[in-house]
Amino acid sequence: MSAPVRRPPTPDTQRWWPTAIVSAGVIAVCYGFARYAYGLFVPEFARVFGLTATGIGILGGVSTLGYTLGLLIAPRAASANPRAATLAAGSCASVGLVFIGVSGPFVVVFGAGLLIAGAGAGLVSPGVAQLIARSIAPASQPRAQSCANTGTSLGLAASAFTPVLALGWQSIWLGLGCTAAIVTAIAWMRLPRPAAQPAAAEPGVSWQRPGLALLLANSILLGVTSAPYWSFSIDRVLRTGLDPAASGWFWLTIGLAGPVGGIVGALATRHGLTRANVWTWTIWAAGIMILAIPTSGLPLALVSAAIFGATYMGLSGLCILWAARLYTEAPALGVTLSFLGLGAGQTLGSPLAGIIADHAGLGIVFAATATLSLTAWAQAHFRLRIA
């Protein structure tokens, strides 16, 4: 008697929530651990490797370079096999985190770990989005995608208090790597295998179109102005007198505030994309400027963290919405171009912030970053309005 043939799940038969929950776990380790946890340990890394702020910034740029390289590979990989792309993202995160954990005093090994881990973050979102599109019924896809996207906030929250564990930073990062490997193994067992799709015989879509330059300028600006916060905010609040244990609450607040940024989509629908974008940029600048205050204290630091977490997710979401409007026939292409701009901006912004910090201090870095953010007001000019 032959065994029954297992058929790939179709969008009509696949339940959405198991895929969404497992995908959220992969996103959590790729973003919350592999992409952003570096900033949590900056004071320790500076001490261990004898790094100046410039060195810290360069290593932050290496992480973002890995993210950008992952983004370049992601569209084709996700289109060919979204399940494999998602698993590759988790594997990159696992390997990169372990490299960091075993790097010892060797900063080159440490940098290689950051590069590999960053690539996982670049791969994961396109892979998850394509996997959900191919394995979940259309009516359930928005819920599945929203659930999966909470992974970033979950990862930030889960890593928030790791620096205060009495285990040593290398053991902690090995633990993060092992956790990422376990999550990836669960994903290998539980993620659906959608039916293969034949290659579409569609004409190529041109990436050039009116309005792209402004979208890229907005994305690059978001990258340049977010990089100092991700790389140096913990160092800054500790230097202004915040207790190391309290810094965990700071990072946790960034993660928990992230989902609040989802309201900007409704604002864009009601008031237009330009207004929603400019308003969000203004609030963003105010949150960053708080860290320029010499002695902000815990309450103000948490306010800054909440504003940053919400507006970073909000501005990222507006970039996605903007790209989808420009590329109605190929939204994935528009989103990829936008996020490449974000990655390029962060790759530039982190070392630049480090150089300025070495010469003028972190207070000046955050004041300058907040001021630079306000250049987004140029979008209010009638010739530059999007919608």
C-alpha cells in the first residue's frame, strides 16, 4: 500500500497564522538581533576593541553594507523560492551572530559577522512577503503580513536587557546566534512549501520614472538620520548619566513603540502622502533632538526612544506606500529601490556620525541629525508634492 502523496498547500487551504507567527520569529532574529543589537553593545565593543567613535561608525556601516547586499539579492531569490530565501535569511543571521560571538579580540572576524548578519536582514522581508503572497489566501494576507512584521519589535524587545546579563558579551552573542539557529530550524520544519510558479512571460519593467529621485532622496535621508540613533543612542544616554540597567528600558521602548507607527498609513490616506510624511519627519526630528540635551534623564530618554521607534516604522511604511504608488505595476521593485536608498544612507551615516562624534561630541551629532531631518520640509513645496 503506497503512502499518500503530500501536496503543496494552496492559498485556499493554508491557514495564515502559523506561517505568520513563524515568519515573525525569523524577522525578529534577523532585525532585532542580527541587524540592530549592535547598538546595544557599542560601549562594550569600544572598550574591547579599543575603538573610537569613528571605528564604531565604520563597523555600523559594515552591518548596513551587508543589509544592502542582501537587498540586492532578495528580489530574485524571493521570486525563485520564497521559502528558501526566508530560511537563507535566518541562516545568515545565525552564522553572523555566531561569528560575532567567537570573534574574541579579532575585529576582522567581528566585522565579517556583522556583514553576514546584516545580509540576513536584507533577505528576510522580501522572502516573507513573497511566501505569504503565494501560500495564504488573499483575504488573509494583510493580517498575516501585519503579524509577521511585528517581528522587528519583538526582536528589539527580546534583546533589550541582554547587556546587563552577567555572562559576558561573547556568551550573549553566541546565545543570540543559537536562538536564531533554533528559530530557523523551526521555520524549516513549519513554513509551507508553496507550489512552484512558472516564470512569468512579462516584459521587463523600467525602474526609471518621474518622482523616483524624490523617493530616493527621502529614503537616503531616512538612512543617514537613523544611523546615528541605531549606532550611538545607547552610548549617548549612558554618557548623559543613565544607569546601564535603565538602558534596557530605553531599547525596549523603541521596540514597543514601533507598531504605533502604523497609524501613518491612515494619515496618508486621509491627508495625503506629503502632509503625513512632513508631519512625521517633524516629530522624528524632535525625538532625535532630545538626545542633544546634555542631561536628559530617564523620562526624556524614554520619550525620545518612543518617538524614534514609532516614527522610524512610520517613515519606513510611508516609503513603502510611496514606492507602491510610483510602481503600481511592480510595487516590489519600487520598495526594493527605496530600501536600497535607506541602506545606502545608513552605510554613509554611521561612519559620518562617528567622525563628527570624535571631533565634536555625540551631542552635536544628534543636534545636527535633527536639523538635517528638517530638510524633508522641502517636500511641502508645490513642485515636490507627491499626493
